[in-house]
Amino acid sequence: MLTDMNIAIFGGDARQIEIINKLSELDAKLYLIGFEQLDQSIPGIVKEKIKNIDFSIMDAVILPVPGTSLDGEIEAVFSSEKIVLTEQMLQQLPAHCTIYSGISNRYLDDISKKAERKLIQLFERDDVAIYNSIPTVEGTIMMAIQNTDITIHQSKVAVLGLGRVGMTVARTFSLLGAKVKVGARKSEHLARITEMGLYPFHLQQLREEVKDIDICINTIPHLILDAGVIAKMPARALIIDLASKPGGTDFRYAERRGIKALLAPGLPGIVAPKSAGKILANVLSQLLSDDFDQRKENG
């Protein structure tokens, strides 16, 4: 139980509702920022504007999956208020207070470090990333069906990257009957691709390997599908970029070539917010409980 624990939950999308419900069940006192348009009534919660929050009483701060923008702004679909997280706010937090975010960026890293407050990125955890890859691949399948005029079965698919998402995407599209090739750099990843019964190629050969594809699915969070690569793709190709913003695709050049390129970070929150929210809620509740118990033991 999280009785007597004060937690501030900032903005975000429908995934945050599952987190709110779970932590409310555990008897935490929740302060919601960026939820004034949420009609749902939940016992034990307080809706507040950011200017009215007493940061000095908080035991934890939970940010939405994207964290903040590079200007500190927090996206909140249930609010019309502009919400900006600053270093001064974090400095008001008690020393034991932990900040939880899905991912981070230079801004959030910087203000957390300067304020000397612990920042945990949930998507750095293997369990969260692997569970989250399930709704991600379902959303990717949906996008592939909606944006092509061919079946996935027998289509030629290139997956870039064999991380936790890339592996699930490659395996699932293969099970649907696609002819899947996977690009990677590490020798152990190339070996794993072979073991999975898929066609491996080194990313140095990317320009050659995209010449005959129908769908290219990128999971690498830096520019990998540049103009030189896109120039080699057939005009019919569809690019689905799953990397965090701004993605790993030259979208301007793809549009110029007439190739449809879709940036699709945060798919779980779009296609399966309830399931994706429960994944985060379960992990957060365990982390908060462990932290709470440890602080009680230490007096």
C-alpha cells in the first residue's frame, strides 16, 4: 500500500488514467496536473493547476511517457493549460523524491541533474520495453494494412534494428507470412536474426537491401533512412518509423520522392492505451512500493 504517499501526476494521454486508477487503489494521495477536462471522478485525487502545486510535499513525480519537450513543455490531452516543468520546480521537491518518465531528453536530464533529483526512465527497463512492444507491433500491423494495397503475407519487409521492439516486429511480421529481412550492426544481432530464420544484413548494406522492399519499419532513433537510402527505394514502398521523435527518416525527401513515410512513436498509447497504461501502472506501483518501504526502514 502507498498510504500517506503524495504523488504528482502530470498530463499525458489515456495511459495516465490507468496509472491514476492503480495508485488510487493503493491509497496514495494523487495530485493531477493537466487533467481539468477529465470527467472521471476518482476518490483520493486532487486536480490542480501547476502554479498551485506544493512541490515540497511530493514523494514522487510521474511524467507522461514522452517526458517533456526540449522547452520543458508537457503534453496533456486532458488540458488546455500550457504546462512547463522547470528546474526551480524540481529544486522544491524533497531530496528523496523520484521523478518517473517514460523517456527523457537533454532538457529533462539537465534540470534533474541540476536539481539533484533522481530520474528514472521506465522505457530503459527491459520489462517495460518488451511488454510495450506488443501493442507497438499491433499498431504497426494496423498501419501497414491501412497504408498499402497488398497483403502482409508475401510482402517484402525490412526491419531496421534488433532491439526489444525490432525483435518483436520482425518475428510477428514473419509469422504473418512476410518475407522479412533485418538490418543491424552488432555481430551478435546478425547471429540472432539468422537463428530466428530471418535474413540478416549489415546496415552498411542498407542502400542495396531497400531496392525491392514493400515496407520498411525503422526502430533506430537517429537518421538512418537518409536521402541516399530513400532514393534507392521503390516508389511503392511504405516507411513506418517507430523511433522516438524526430524519428530516423528524412521525411522531407520521402515526400519529395512520393514515398509515404509515417512517424509513429507512442503507438501503444494510440492503439491500446488501456493495456499500455496497465503495463506502466504495474511497474510504477512496484517501484513506488519498494521506494516507500525502503524509506520507512531507513526512518
